[in-house]
Amino acid sequence: MEKALIDIRYYASDSLYEKGKSLPSSCSSFFKFPKLLHYWGARIATILGANGLSLGEFDHLYVNYTNAIPEGTMVFSDRTPEKWLRYIDCGVNFEKLKSLNESELEQFVIRSTFECLEHLCKLSIEKTEKIKLASNEVERFGSAVELPVKAKHTKSYSVLVSYKLRPNGEASHGLVKYINHKTGATFTKRFVDLKGPSDIFPLVGTISVKDGKVLITPRASFKASLYTNSYQIPMEIDLSEAASA
């Protein structure tokens, strides 16, 4: 059963995969890899997963930068430590990566991530188009790109909940956008500062609109409560106070 993409993470190694041997290490073991770069995997995966992109029967893709294969080549790895994740080896030159400044390294991570995805989806025009659209969004908005979480559509209105993951190094936060289909009015508001970037998902369980307010209720599960109990819930957004988009 195919699964929608959930997450992309980054690793590195200096040897080819051999069954029974250790898995790749952290990127910082081989070249400077600032923490903020890791968020790119989550941003790209969230955009694509929301658009229904599936790479197969796994939902986590681990990009392994390695000098064990020619620079610029990509190989779908035989590593299968868990059914829900797969590795793709991406050939690099570690010495070149060490010479890059932080901005250049960020661009490399973004570019190589999309190249790996395109490599895996090269036989599907539909999937390739989704990847290109996501790439265009990232190029346009950078780290401030909005990441879709949940939406509710009725004949009268639409409510879109999204979040920004450490935009320009700042705190992650949730956004709500309300569209009145009768009047054409659109409102948007930053409604929560996130204590943990992934808190947004358990926080947004159901969406409703009543008495001029958007009500966002968290998921009803014990696991979700571990993340949401430190917030004032349910969350109410008064449409009269929302800023016009």
C-alpha cells in the first residue's frame, strides 16, 4: 500500500552499504551541517505529502550524502532497517561541501533534495510535476514557505490552516486563513506560536466556524495531549480581529 510522504531526513557516510554493518551517521560527522538545514526535509516533505505524493510503501525518505559513489549520482539504497523508511544515496565531494558557506550549503541541500525526489519519480509525469511545483514554492518563499496542515471547505466558506517552520530562523507558528465564498472576503491571522514545530499537527484536529469565530480543536487522543496540554485549547480566532490578507 502506497503512503504519502511524511518526512525527509539527512545523513552521511563514506562507504557503500554492506548488510549487517552500521547505518549512515549524522552529516556533521563529515561536513558542517547547521541544525536549521534539517528543517528543509520537513518543509519539502510536508508540501509534497499534502499534495498526495507517494514514493512507495514507505513515508520517510533518508537522504545519505556519500563519497562512496560518483559525485552527482543517486542510488536508491538496499538499506531497509524499517518498512516505513528508505535511504537514497547521493554522491558528493565532502571537501567541496566543507568549502561552502552557510547560504551555499543551504542551496545545495534544497537542490539535492529535489534532485533525489525527481530521480525516484522520474517515470511518473504526475509525480514529477508535483515535485516541480513544490520546488517553485520553495524558490519563491524560501524558509518562510507556508506548509499546509488541514483545511475545511463548505459552500459558505473555506478555512485553511498552515504553519511556517522556523521561517528565516525565527520561531515556528501557525496561520489560519478564512475565505468567505459569499462576499469574497479573505482574512488571515497568526494564531499560535509553536513550542515544538510538530505540535501543529496534534493541535489541529477539527475545524469549525461559529458566531464569527474559527474554532480549532486538538486531536482527541492521549498521545496528542502530551503535545497540546501546554497550550490554551481549544483555540478561537475572532474573524473580526483577523488581519485582511
